[in-house]
Amino acid sequence: MFTDIVHAMAGAPGQGTGAQGTGSMITSFMPLILIFVIFYFLLIRPQSKKAKEHKQMLDDLKKGDKILTNGGIHGIIEDIDGETLTVKIGVGSDLKVKVSRSHIATVRGKE
């Protein structure tokens, strides 16, 4: 009697093994794979593209460019020393500030 219960709970012979088990495993992972593909095209790829464009913009900085920093300061690049930029801020004044290259948000054009 006990063996009849065990056999009844075990299911059909061969079920869950072989090719059927692999196929159902792939089918169960399809939603996760689909979600990853959607995240890649909607979030990861555009963000990496934007980061690449920003890095190229930082590499192309030159003397005389009008810039906007992440802190909201508008200025004109006076000197470039590696990763540090000397930025002239204010109209008609000689006020200069040193800014890290990585804190430049955008280039607004030439003087």
C-alpha cells in the first residue's frame, strides 16, 4: 500500500528527464532572457552611448570654449593643465576658477 502511494506521487516514467526537461528549462528562462534584452536596449545601451559621447566631449575641450559645469557655473576655458582647467567666470572680470575636467557638463560654443 505504501509503495502505491509513492508511485502515484512520482509521476509518469521518464517525465522531467532527457530532452523534455531541457526544453522546459529553456522555456522557463525565456521571460528572464526577454527582460534582459529589453533592459539592454532601453537602459544599458543608451546610457553607455551617452557616457561615450560625454568622454569624447571632455577629450575635445580646448582653450576658448564656453562651458557649463555640473555646479551650474558658466565660464570660458583659459588654460588646460591635464585634468585641471582654469575657467574665467564673470563678464569683464578677471575671476578665474580651477575646475576638474570631469565636472564639465556641456560645451556651449566658442568665445
